[in-house]
Amino acid sequence: MAFEYLTAAGKRLEYTWVHRAPAAGEAVLVFLHEGLGCIAMWRDFPANLAAACDMPGLVYSRAGYGGSDGIDLPRPITYQEDEARDALTGVLDTLGIEKAILIGHSDGGTIALIHAGLDDTGRVLGAATMAAHVFNEEICLEGIREARQVWQTTDLRDKLMRYHGDNVDTAFFGWNDTWQRDDYWHWNVEKYLPSITCPLLVMQGKDDHYGSEDQVDAIVKGAGGPAEKLMIADCGHNPHFDQPDVTIRAICRFVQVLNDTAADGR
């Protein structure tokens, strides 16, 4: 996969187009990765989804991940808000994306929600989230503590280094340490939900060990626009890997309605 580079919020970020690059004014699927993710860790899901929807897809690695610029630790409590407000806006502006449908997983889902709540331009046509969080909860901390044990007792670091290179330690600890900080227990971004007027598809695995169904219910109830809830059976924290066919069908259906609505409004 050939990567290109851009600068957003003062950081050099790797990115790539999947399925095809967009034509002028065409809506783009924008993929926002999880707290340990990057372009490569999405595997073939973005390309498969973009092909199924027959739309251009943009995938990029946030600062501190993959081959993008590194970050300094500790992260601020507002790191997801900062990413949604500054970096994502910079990416979309730099690439001239006028219409975006956000596809976010875990931290990326949270960033998608915050950005949709901040968007006052109408650029965000909708957002599909997988395992997004809007508040901290004990089940999340339990999963994060388990991940720390895996990091300490297995070759997880070596495996992640294949994807993150020199960013591997800040990628892991910037996620794992931040969520376990005492001052992060009260982290909550529900305040952004009432400002989201675009449609949402809010997905989560029924067996997600990082978040309860309360997260989905809070998003759907708090959103200022239409929001659809989808709990996926036989599925953990990664719907796009655990149940890819179900996930792709659901998002394609959601995206088709968004595109039809946008076309009617022309």
C-alpha cells in the first residue's frame, strides 16, 4: 500500500486513498482508527467497504501512530477533542474534502462523534461508529488493565512495532496510561451529542469487553439528529473483523440513504 503525507495540526501524517481517489465534490468515506490502530491495522476493511459502497475512502494514521509524526506524553485529557477539532479538520481541509461520511472505531468513533458535533459547515453527511465511547466506565478499565498484562507478559510490543515502528511505546502508553489515570475517570464527551444533527449509525458488539451497551444508548439518546442503534451478535470490540459481512452491509445501507438524501438536496 502506497502512503502519501500531509501536515495537519502541526504534524506530518501518513494517508492513503482506497478504492479510488475522489472526484471534485464527491463524498468520501473517512476512516478513523482505534486507540492502538493505524492505516495498516485496518487491514482490508476500508478497501472492502469503499468498494462495496463504490465510494472513495480516505484512511490516515493519527499523530503518534504508524508512520505519522510522534507525540509527547502524557496526553492531555482532551486529546480526542483536540484530534476532532484540530487534526481531523486539518486533514479534511488540506485534502479539499467537501463532503465526508465518518467511519470510526473505538477512539476513532469517539473522535467522529465529537467532530460531527463541532461541524457547523454541513460537511459531515453522517457518521457510522463501532464501539465508540462517550464516558469512562469500569468495564473499559478492566479491558485496558488486561491489555497492560498482555503487553507485559507476551510479545505484543514486537507485534505492534511492525505497524508503529518508533511510535510503538507512545501508541500503547498514550492509550493505556491515559485511560487509567485518576483524572480520566470523569472523562465525558456527551456534551457534544446534542449538536450532532447529521444521521448516525451506532454499532457495537454484544460481547464487547471494552464497553457496555450503555455507551450506545447514551449516544442514540443524546444525539440531536436521527441515530440508529445496532448491537451485533457473536461480536466483540472489533465488528469490522468479528462480523465483517454484517458490518459492511449495515454501513452500506446507511451510506446509501445518506447519498440519496444528499442527491435529493442538490
